[in-house]
Amino acid sequence: MTLFSLNEVKNRIIKGASGVKLLFSLALCFPLSTHSASEVTTLGGEAFQTRWVIPFLISGSWGRGPHSNAESCLDCHQSGNNPFLLESASNEISPVILKVRDRNGLKGHRNYGNEISRFGIAGKLHPEGDFLLNWETRQIEDYVLSYPSAQITQLNFEPLNSSYALSVRMGRALNDIGALESISPSQLQEIVDEQKLLGLNGRINYVVDPNTKKVSIGRYGYKASSPSLFDQISKAFRDELGVTSASYPANPCAAKPGVCSSLNTVGGLEISKDKIIALTTFIRNPKPQNPPKPDIRRGTGKDLFAKIGCNRCHRSDLYASSQYQADPKYDRPLYTDLLIHDMGIGLADGMKEFLAGPQDWRTPPLSGIKKHLSLGGTLLHDGRAQSIQEAILWHDGEAKDVRVNYLSLNDDQKLLLEYFINQL
């Protein structure tokens, strides 16, 4: 089910027998060596927006499925995602997924893989299942906050037993994440050692790189379970789009292996290494943004950011390497330490990912948060926090003192702190 993509893209509308119109991109294959760096970035941008289509509307080879949760990268990775705006029951594509993993944190399910796929192929293969989000509440200090709980409404291949954990995850805009690989192992270890002196327990999540089969530093994902941007993208193609690659050559389909095999009309991998490299290059080279102008309110907010302890983990001294940027003058602090921290029972999801336990989460980069918030986006791994204040209130475990310090601020100070974060 290969989709021809990335070069000389032409959009076409195909009308199937059911009368449903689907958009797909048809392009020629290409060797990266024939393109300049800027052309590769452009090709990666086209790949980011490409709509992958389920067979079989016409004869030919396609890319999406047999199970999937999205049609393109853009479906999940854009600013402004907000689970509170989703329909309670909908057949539409959603930026919210339900992740599945064994409680040892090493693998997904034999039939459902790493997430429950809500789309199959009509008349050929049922979706894996479906779920709803139930909104529950928890009181933290004087505030009542909402958080989502997944209710599985359908599983088509077998029940999930208690040896598997489920976790609601919200897709995020990619912002400056391509720069995370520029932070060296020695820098990370220095931060670990420094935080120990402060009473923190930030840790590197060591993971297995599926490409090299070696233990590597985890950098990507909410629990830092992917060692590289290339791996994170390859995994997303398989898990969200059902598109196989050299890193992830098979879709989980133990219940219907014959059906899944028959739907792979080319009998091979569905996206090439070159195409993933092009997309990786695109994400590593975001459109440069001018740094914020000097502002007294911003300066005061930055001081408060440090005073209450935010900058111990959301560090302002880690920058994107110029090798990943079009122009070093646009380098911005990433506001992360790339380490996993125990954030308390309130944020626990019951899921391990390599060395990251149920209560552990990687410090998310705050760089680029301004656009996400301005479009109504929410925060934290499942989108539960509807404001910066709510995100801080959910901080517990190692970060409990940050919440306590925040609550000790007066109203004007809280507004100045939030103003600073809103400018990142």
C-alpha cells in the first residue's frame, strides 16, 4: 500500500463507488542526493501535509492502513489542539489517541500495537476499536480541575487484560522539537548531577534504538521513549497512519494476518528512508521566529519564573544547535531539560516506557507555546490543562514546591508569570 509522494506533488480528487471523495498526492520517487538542502526541506513539508489514502478506490498502490488514526501528520500535530472541543462521540479524525502498552513498558499489544486504531477499511477489515473521553474532576488546593478518562466502547479483536495499561495522549504542534538531538549526552548528565544538588531526581530515559539495536538516550515523546526524531517519525507513520518502514516493517495484525497481508498490494515497505529523512529535515528547520522584544512585564515574569523554581527543569540555557537552524540568530531557549521527572500520582497514567514509570514525564519544551495557546490549545500529555495556571496546579511529586510557590504569589505576580510564559 505505497503512496507515491514528496516530489512534484499533484493533488487529485478521486471519486469512489460509494461517492466518497478523497484527496491524495501523487508524486515521483526521488533520491535525496539529487536535491539541495532547501529542496529536501520543501519536500519534507509536502510530506507533512500529504493525505494518505486507504485502498481500493482505483487500481494502484496506496499507503494508509489497514488500521489508522489519521490521514496526515497535520491531523495531530498543529497548534491549538484541545480535547475539550471534541465531540463526545464522533467518527471524525481526532488529535487524541489511546495508547496501549504492557505494564513492563517494553512493547505494545499483539493485535492493537501501541494504540487503539479507530479506522479500518470498510468491507475488508474492522477498526481495532473505539473509545470515549469521560471528564472527571479532582480538587487541588482550592481549585477543581478536569481530566479525561478513557472509556473503551468497542474492541474488535480481543479484550484487553489487566497486564496492559492505557493512556490518553494529545498530539502537539512540533515547534522546535527538531533541536532536541543537538543537546549532548554530557550536557544532560551535567544537568542530572546539578539537579541532585537541588534535591531533584531528573533522569535520562535510556531506550533501545530500533535502528541500531543499541541503548540510546530517549529524547522524544511524552516519556522520552524515542531516541531520535527519525525514530519518532517512523513510529508515528506505523502507529498513526499504518505506514510501514525499514524501522517498523510490520503492522500489528495477529488476529487477521492473511487479510492484512492481502491489503499490502506492493508486498514491501510503504515509505522509504529518504522520505522520512526529508520530513525529519523539514521539522528540524521550522520557520524562524523573531525573538520577543524587551518588555518590563516580561522581564519581571522571567524573574518570577526563576523564583518559584520553574527554570530548574524548564531551563533557559539549552539552545537549538545552529546545525539545525536556518540562521543561528533565531536560536531560542528550548525551556526543557529533556529529563524525566516524577510528577506525582495526579498525572500518573499506569504506563511505563523503558525507564520512565507511570508518574514520570519528560519536561516538555515551552519554546513555541505562544502560538499554541493563542489558538486555544491546552497543555499536558492528555490536554487536561486549559491554562498555564492549571498546568502548574497539576505539578506534584518533584515539582510540588513549584505549585506551592506559585500559590504564594499575589494575583499581579501570577499574571506577570503567565505573561512571560505566554511569550515563549
